[in-house]
Amino acid sequence: MPIFRFSSIILLIIIVFSCSDSKNRDDSGKNAFTDSELRLIYDAADMRKYALLAPFAESETAAYRMAYARTMGSVQDTLALESLYKLMRDPVPYVRMFAAFAVGQYRDTTSLPALEKAFKKATIPEIKAELLEAIGKSANANALEYLIFHEPSTALEESGKMWGIYQATLRNLLKGEHLKVVVAHLKSRETDTRLAALNTLSRQKDFDLSDYREEIEKIALEDPNPELRATAVMAMRHINNVDEVLIQIAGKDIDPRPRASAILAVADGNSLHFQELIASALEDGSAWVAMNAANRLSGKWDSAYLKKLDQIAITSPVPEVRASIITAFLANDSLREKGLELWNRVRFKNDVEKAVFFKNLGHIRFAIDTLQQYSSLDSPLGTAAAEGLIIGAEKFENWKPFFYSEAKTALEKGLLAQTYLYANAFLEPEFYDPEKISIGAFETSLANFQTEGDAETRNGLQKVIAKMKGEIYMPESIPFTHNVDWDLVAKISTEASADIYIGGRPLTMKLLIEDAPGTVSNFVALAEKGIYDGTYFHRIVPVFVSQGGGPRGDGYGSTDYTIRSEFSPLKYGTGVAGIASAGKDTESCQFFFTHIPTPHLNGRYTIFGALTEGIEGLTDITTGTRIDSVRINYTQ
């Protein structure tokens, strides 16, 4: 199972970059940042000072030109574009490679002429592939037509073409007449091309794919690669009358990712066959499958069926299963008393687990008193109670007054998570009412959230204030306050790893110090201080991510500083580690592992590591799984 994809050109980049200062390097695994000029480039990039960076675009040293292009993929200063266009024609391949990636990161249609010119002159397949994807990121309708009709001459170029089409699809440019070309690529011999085509079909939202059922279904049922099977299953959501096939996949595929994906893709959530599947899947050995089954459970189903699940609510190790069964009982009029009994009997290991249940209470009309009781707690339970209250206020009109009263309380108390949640909900038409909550309440609350780590809540409040003033919201610029600790970076070898201990067993993650020096060194510093010890995985989205490491256990808050984004051409795949953020340059301590290739995250979230051992343990991580400790191995 691939962890993440390195093309041969990326391997060349690593080799050359790591040798950028051969005078100071030996074979002991020291990283490239013994070179003081590289440190200067990265510091200037962190400070977003283009004037300090600009001279390196013309450097005689190829490694410095490459570092310039590499950092511009994160800095994204428009003043750099002309120099990047020039570097796409640099005599050194790895400089051209990073320049192409950086230009694509701007996602600017005005770059298309330069990208197309560079592509016409390119000869190396890996670089041509990067340019084609950059064209897709920057595409307009004409550029997508160019990609659709382009005839690649190599397998890598074919893959690049298809990822370019995928990127253009994210820009809502795909047309119905393009589908035949996309589907034709499902027959490619190259796994990466098929993966790009399937992601394109899955991510588009405008077209019925029933005419292409045979091609997609064949991959979902027969392809030896489970990542392709799972992605094909996701694409089947756009095909009519495939529930029986999806139920078959959910019950029989040997990998949990296609099984979990199929459960969510079934259209008729009330058929008897589907209910039989759910009863079995709730006890699946994979937490991902059980979680998705729990998400499809309904309190509207026959009470005799639901009664058979009561023991599962007590014995299941998956909090979503326990919470959903109790919620189903409470939502069923004939089983409400039994539901209340289960509520008192079922145990959750910690507040992060219990928070799953509190959020579910938003679907229970009579649960408003419980949610009000907890919604002002500055804890995972308070956050979940606020989430539940918002869900309920959307469903039950008589909950609306409680929404406004609890929102005012959160604003007055300066509750980090709840303030963000209520502010975000207040922007929605069903809640937006300046007579219920005044602009002054939001402006006063804003004073409570002035550290860098409060950026998400602060931005949420600023969006509300801008709307109430009739102004266009302008995101704030993120100040630079946290320098890269180069002394610590010097200690982290290219073979360094981190052991994340869960229940006494480690997940071993290779640390990519040369791809993300600021992120890796920050992670190492936090680990050495014990910041991660005793924290939790608070967010599990099956066949997507497992996220944890936050200080609160609810996904909100961070350290009192942020670090800069460090984007690279690396791709998210199974077991790749990324840093969570609330937008560019807002990264801090929370991290996540992807369960499957997730191309919509590429170039948008910093990749800083990849699991090398214990990867099979990802499927055992549930909401509320405790991180016992994180230990750093500075050398191999």
C-alpha cells in the first residue's frame, strides 16, 4: 500500500537539495540546512519579505534558485510570478519542477500563457506532468479544453494531464461532454492516472454517471488496489440504482475503506437489505466501517430491529456506535424509556468520546435542557453541546430562542469554540437577525481573542461584524512571530522519525525535515515538551483523516503562536501526516493522518511526515483515542 507518491524527479530533487552544501555535509544523515544561505532563504520566506528573497531567483547556485521557487509555493507573492515564469525555463530540471509547482499554487489564469509556453519546451515527463497539473490549477474553460484534447506521449504525462483535469474540475469547469475522456482514462495501465480519473468523477457534483456504470463498477468490484476501489465506490454516488452492488461491497470487500465508503454511498437508507447490513457493520472489526454504519442508523426504523442493538451500545469500542444507538432509541417514541436507560448505562471513557453523544442530542427534541446545561462549559462537552444545540435549532423552531440566548452567553464569556460556532451559524439566513444579537456583542467579544492561536474564532467574529456593517470581509494578514529554531533543525537528521504511542503500541512516522523544516522542528519541540502526551484524536472521518494533538480535545484552540505553511509537490496518500490549519499560515500543533489519497488537500495543507510502521493501526483509532506520548528519534 503506497504511503505517498514520489516520482523520479522528486527523488532527484531530494538528492540534489540535500547535497547543496557538500563542503559541510557528510554521510551521517545531516539535513541540508547546514547551509547558511538556505536558512536565510527560509527565514525570508517565513517573514514574507520578498525583497530579501528576490535575489535568489538569479543566484548562480541551482540549489538556491530551487529553494526560492520551492518557498514561493507557500509565500505566493504576486511580485514573484515573472521570476517564476523564467525559472520554468531554467537549465536545471529540479528548478523547473519547483517553479512549475509554485506557479500552479497561485491558481491564477493570467499564468496560463507562461505555463503553456513552458510546457511546449519541456521534454522531461515528470516536469511536463507538473506543468499540466499547474495548468489545471490555473485553468479557464479554454485551458480545460487544451487538457482534454492533449495527447500525452508518456505514462507520467498522461497522469499529469488527468490531474490537471481534476484540478480544473475543482474550479467547476468540467462539462458533460468531457466525461467520456475522463472515463476513458479508467482503462489506463497507470494507477495514478486511474486514481486521478476516479477522483475527478467522484468530486464533480453536476453530472449523472449512470451511462458509465460498467466502467466504474468494474473497478469498485475487481481492481486489486483498495484505494482505487474505495474511490470508485465514492464515484458510484452519482450512479442510479446501484444500492445492491454497494451493499455487496460493504459486506464483502477485504479492505475497510471500500466497505466504509459503500455504506455512505447507498441511496436508499431504509431498505431491509441496508438495515441488515447496518446491523452487521456496527460490529465490524474496522472502526471506520462501524462509524459509517452508526451515521446511517435511524430512529425511524422498526423498534423490533432497534431493540436487537441494545447490547452493541454497551459493548462497542466505537463511541459513534454507542452514541448513535442511544440516539436512535431516544428518537423512537416506543423505545424512549429504553433509550433513557441506555443513556444511564453506557459508559464513555473520556469527555472527547462523550462529546460524540452530546452532539447527537441535537436530533432529540426533548434534549434541549441537557444541552443548555453543558453548552457554556469550556471543554469538549461544552463544544459538543453547542454543536448539538445549533443542529437542533435548525430542526426545531422552538429551539431558536435558546440558540440566541446561548450564543450571547458564549460571546460574553469569551468561550473560544462556542463563540466560533455561534458566529459561524449566525451568518446563515435561518439565524441571521441583528435584532436578536447586536453588532456590539460581537465587537465586544472580539477583544477576548487576540492571540495568534485564536485566529479561527477571531476571523469568525470579523466575518459577522463585516456583514452587519455591510462591508466585504477581508481576512487579516497573519503576523510573523515564531522563528524557525535552526539549532533544533540541525539536530534532526534526514532519517529522523517520531513514535506516537497509543495503547502501548507506536505509530512510527518519518519526519520530512527538508520538505518542511519549520513544521517538523515545531512538532519536535512540542513533542519534547510533552505537549502531545495525554492529548486525544478528536476528529475521525472514515476514509479521509484521523486528526488529533489539540490541547483542548475538541479541535479548537492551539498554541499561542502560529507557524507558516510549507507547501510542496508531495502528495497526500495513505498514512501521510499533515498539519491542520484554519487557513494559510495558521498552522500550530494539531496534525492528521490521511487514510487514502486525498488530492484536494495537496498544496493546501503542509505535509511533514509519513507513517512507515504501524500504519495498519490507523483503522483502530477512534474519536477519543488517547495519545500516550510522542517520542522523537533524531537519527535512524
